[in-house]
Amino acid sequence: MTIDLANARTTLQWQGMSVGMVALVASAALVFANALTQGPIAEAEARDLQASLAQVLPAGFADNDLLKDTVELTDANGAKKLVYLAKKNGSVAGAVFRNSARGYSGDIVVLMGVDAEGRTLGVRVVKHTETPGLGDKIELAKAKWILAFDGKSLDNLPVDKWAVKKDGGVFDQFAGATITPRAVVKAVKGGLDFFAAHRREILEGKSG
């Protein structure tokens, strides 16, 4: 049997070129599809964030676009924290930011709104991996427990009372899941400490 080496080489070269062209076309299609979806995805994320921000602020509390009025500050651990400024008639009336603490199954992230005097306007848990049926009572959809933080501040609640009742504090614990509410209390208290430490910068709208 005679093998046409030249023809074989040409065939292999063509196959290689074909594979390369397919890969190039596929890559271009992915880039194009990504470009088309980036805008809608970003818009959806912005809407979700805007809705979350609104949940921790009383209706009519701010008249600005919080997504556009932000400052970046450094917390006690050296990490950067983005703060959304809630303005009324051009003046900073409060702020919204995230804080977290370790729960039973992982970090619990809260979004909290605070007024200019350091009073908690609202708190919502935006991320957690706690046990369904036990720890998930921190979600407003499952229980009203999270509303207990409304109006609380470092001034009207002594340091030793920022704890669950089992530890001598004022916040209810959950049967079989005390670690979870403890973490949320710690996250909110830590958030108020952060606000107190950076109150001047926040009210003046200065990053630092």
C-alpha cells in the first residue's frame, strides 16, 4: 500500500486549521454573548442592590441615588468597606453598609442602615449558610426577629446588653441555634462600632 505523504500532510494541516477556526469562532461568539449580557446583568444587580438598600431605610429617608453616593473606608481589620450615603436635601442623613460575623455554618452578612446619630434604622441578612428550619429565622421572610435591632444604638443599649438573653443581653435566641443569633448581634454591634469610628468621615462624605 502506497501512502501519499504530501496529501496526508495537507489533510492534517487543513484539519488543524479547521479546529483553529472553530475555536476562534467559538471564542468570538462567547465574547460577543458576554458583551450582550453584561449590561442587563449589571442593571439587574443594581436593581437588587437598590431594593436591598431601601429595605433598611425608612420610606422617604433619603432623596438621592445611594448607588452613586458612596465612600470607601477602612475598618478595624484593615479591610475596605463601601458605605452608601443616604442624603436628604444634599446633607448626609445616614448610611448603609455591610458587616459580617462568623455563624454556625459560615459568615453571616448583614446590610444595615444607620442614621446620623448612630441609631439603627434597619437590618437585613443578605447572605448566610445557616441550618434551614433553625438558623434561618434571621431572615425577615421566616421571622420578625431581625426587626429587634431597629432603633438600637451604642447610646441607648449598654455594651453588655448587646447579646442574646442567654448571655445576659436583650435579644432572643433560637432553640437549638444560639450561635446564629449571637453572630448577627455581633455583626450589628460591630457595624455600629464601625460607624462610630468613622462618623465624621461618613457625614462629610470623605473616603479614607
